[in-house]
Amino acid sequence: MATPSMYALTWFRKQVEAADADLLREMITTFAGTLMSAGAEVAQAIGLGKR
């Protein structure tokens, strides 16, 4: 049985396959920036770097 998340994954996969390199590069850059920002927030919340 297919679930809605499976349909979303299939749709997303087709979009990525059809996208050009600039779009993929921008998506990865945005994802990496968001991940790094979240990491910085966690480090600040736990007091990492305050030595």
C-alpha cells in the first residue's frame, strides 16, 4: 500500500531529476546554511564555546 509520503517522495525525486544544476546547487546551499545555523543555535543553547 502506498502512503502519502511515498507519493511526495516520488514527486520530489522527479522534480530533482528534471531540475538544472543551478537549482540543485541553490537547494544544497540553503540546506547546508540552515543546518549550520541550527547547529550554532544548539551550541549556544548548551553553552558550547563559552570557555
